[in-house]
Amino acid sequence: MTSTLQTGFSIAVAAYLLIRMEKRLDELAIAINNLEKGVAKYFGEM
């Protein structure tokens, strides 16, 4: 019983952290794309 609860809790925590990380990774990808556009515009490569 205790082992099952510990495993379930671990899975719940891991899922929560992965969902939060996915949002942050999406935001990071958008920021990198914006930076790439800014650098290209600054150096006139577009």
C-alpha cells in the first residue's frame, strides 16, 4: 500500500514538473526566435 502511494505521488510530481517545463520551453523557443529575428535585422541578413 505504501509503495503504491509513493509511486503514485512520484508520478504525479513528475507529470506536474514536465507540464511546467513544457510551458517554459515553449516560451524559450519564442524568445530564441525573436532574438534570431532581431540579430538578423541588426546585421541586415533578412
